[in-house]
Amino acid sequence: MMRLAILMANTDESPFADRHPRDGEKWRAALEPVLPGASFLVFPVKDGVFPDAPLDRFDGFIVTGSPASPRGDAPWQDRLEALIRQITAAQVKLFGACYGHQAIARALGGTVGPNPGGWQFGLEESQVIAAAPWLEPGPTRLYAAHQEQVTKPPVSVTICAEHPACPVAGMAQGTQLFTTQYHPEITPGFMADLIEEDRAILPPEVIAHAEASLATPPDNQRFARWIARFFAG
């Protein structure tokens, strides 16, 4: 049976977060249909809860999204980056989304900075540009919710996806590492609720783009199959 550890980095403890499934449950719901029989163990690293050694008792790790900036200096963030390096050194499979994508890049020597064009929020189409055994070339549409991105990837990785406003939209390293700047775990219903939650916070044009994007379904199921193929390969 496959054992996956979800490293939950999401620091949102607001009433909005209380009304919705936490990230551990979002990822379980996204991946259980494509990884039947897998077990998912959730470690809220943002609360200082980390997995014990040996790391290879897991078949893979998932680093989730978070409203926290990966450039922060909270103790749990430094500890997470150290764990990412340990996972990589142990050659255990590692996947990251949004904050996870950025934290992995930083941990392995890359840099993260503000989006030059400001917020990406709502459905965005990126292009898979580099072959990997689990990927299919061409466009893929996922929800975005970020104002920072990887500005310089680690030298050890291949850029496997790009977006005009986010050149490092996805990374891969051999068959051991896979990341995306986007959110294959976010459903249209959650995105609609998030738009309403952030309506008074984000610029009107950002909200308008996100609302219009709800008319197009995301490629969540397709991307989930890619993640499953990555972990199973």
C-alpha cells in the first residue's frame, strides 16, 4: 500500500478556513480516486508537527499551498526547507504545489520574489514544455492564488511548465521531484467561495478575471492522474 505524507503548510485559521476542508483533506479528496488504497498521513508543519525518520517509510511527500510567504523566517519554514533537502537527499519522491513549489525551489538553491504583474487569481492556462514520464505536453488549466513566484529555479531542476506571467510554472528533477505553481486540489466551488472572501481585499480587475474564469472547468482530474503516475513510477 502506498503511503504518502502531506506536509500541510497552510497557516489560514480564519472563520473562512473553518467552513471548508483543510488542505490535508483537499489533497486526500483529489488523489484518492487515482490512488485507490493509498494512505495519507497529514503533518501540520505550520504548527511544528513534522514526520520522524526514517523518511523512506513513506513513498512520497506533498508540500501544500499556504498564504504565508516562503521568504518568511518562521522557525517552521526553516525546518521545512531543511526537511525538503533531507527528502531530496534520501531520493524519496516529493511533490509541491504553490507555496510548496516555491519552498522546494528555495530549499534547493532557487529564489522566490513578487509576481511582476501582481496577483494571479482564478483559472490560468500553463503549457507543459518538458517531457517527463508522467506528463503530457500541451496546455493545462488550474486555479491560481498567488502573488509570488519562483524567480530563479534551482540548477538541478528542469522547468517542465511555463505561463506568460510565470515562467517557472512547474519543475521536475529526474523522476524524484515534481512541482506546480498552481492548485490541482482547489475545486470550482472552493474557488467561488474564495473569490467572495477576497472581494474586498483584491483589486477589482483581479476579482473580475477570477469570476469570469469560473465558466471554464479546471483540469484537476487530469493533473491528479499525472501526480499519481509520478508517485507510482
